[in-house]
Amino acid sequence: MTEMPAPPSFAPGTPGRFWGLVPCAGTGSRAVPAGAAADLPKQYQVVAGHPLVLHTLTAFAGVARLAGTLVAVAPGDHFLDAYPHASYATEPCGGPTRAATVLGGLRALLARGALPADWVLVHDAARCLITAERIDALIDACAHDAVGGLLGHKLADTLKTATDGPGGVRVASTVERSDKWLAQTPQMFRIGTLLGAIERAGLSVTDEASAIEAAGLHPRLVPGGAQNFKVTYPDDFALATAVLMLRMHSGTLERFGGARGVAAGDPHNNPFFS
């Protein structure tokens, strides 16, 4: 069996544009809260008055340095057609795993004119509390890095390992937490490097940094925040709604037209969408 070649590397300071990539092809059935639309995946459930993913895309729309954002959806998924906007495009390149969807998205970016040396910021659709300021901070920290990096949150809670025992699950040990971080997104790497790393690592890797690490590289950790959590379980919707309402997140209404089917901006004015 022939080993896959190492992913390409680029010298620090190599010029490159910045692109957003939002994998949005998952079903997320375990996260759908009671009373929600059971036929919609979690990224399309309404949170604080708008589909969850629109809050995510609002943050990316607020980052002026991004050349464009690609939303990688499942084939046949036309949900976002009702919310056209000049800051993003959709591509039906979703696959059976996150890595497969990201790989399809990277190839689609290249087909649309992105270059291997350009940077891509991959972000979970369900991390709807990300802000433009956090995205900009990641770009500032990694734009001149030899590898790239990701947002992360230093572990604050005591961490336990568990084992099945009499009467239920029992603590097996306490894990040293001083060097432990929770991986978040966006995760920012050169397109060519990340594409090669995923092709080499395989489609079972759970995040982009894992593929980069498997290639022998060490991504930079950039402090994120506790609010940048991934909506995963039903209770998470209530927390995300509370935070978004507290922020008075009017940017979603302004950028996406407020009502279903009203476009804010003309995507045809952006060559990225041609």
C-alpha cells in the first residue's frame, strides 16, 4: 500500500486570502429539543428568532478580511436558498462524516478560485455564539504562523476518567488538567496543507487540527471562550437563546433581511459566487 505524501507546507508570511468554510451537512438528531421541528437538523432549528446557522453566518459576515464563506450542505439540501446573502455561498458537497464534508468544501473552494496557499477557517455550524471579534483574533494570531491554529478553551473543571462499577459508573481517576484544552472552532490552516492532511489521515478524524497533528505539525492554540460552545444537546438551545438575546443580536436581522425569503445583498455582485 502506497503511503500518502506529506501535505504541502508554506513558509511563514506567504501571502494568502482568508476563506470561511462551514460544514453544515449533519443531522444533529440528538440535539433537537422537545417541541422543535423534528424533520429539521439542529443547524436549522430556530434559536432567538432565526435558524441557528444564520447566527453563525452573521459572525462570519462581520469579518471584513474574509474573501467569502462557503457553506457545505448535504446534496439536495436547499434550506438556505431562502436566505441568500452576498457573504456566503452553498455547495452540496456534504459527506457521511465531518471530514468528508470539509474535504468536499476545500475542493469546492479551489474550484471557485481559492489557492492552496490561501487560509481557510473551518467552523462548526452549531457554534452559533462565535463572534466576528473572536474570528478576527484567530486570524491575527495565525496569519503569520508556520502551521495555523484553532480557538480553544482552557479546561476549568476537574477531569475524571470513569469505569463501570457496582451500582453504576464510578470514578477511576482524576486527570491532571493544567495542560488540557477544549478544542473549538474556527480552525485555521492553509487550504493545501489541510486538504493534504485530511486525505492522508482519513475521513474518521473528528476535527481539522487532528488531521494536521497526524501530519506531525503542532497547531497554535488561541484562547476562545466558554460561550463558544457547540450546540449538542437539547438543553444547549436554551442557553444559546439566552446568550443571543442578551447580546441583542440584531446583526442577524440586519444582514439576512429579517423575514424568510428576503435577500440582504446581491450574491451575483461577488465573483466568488459566479
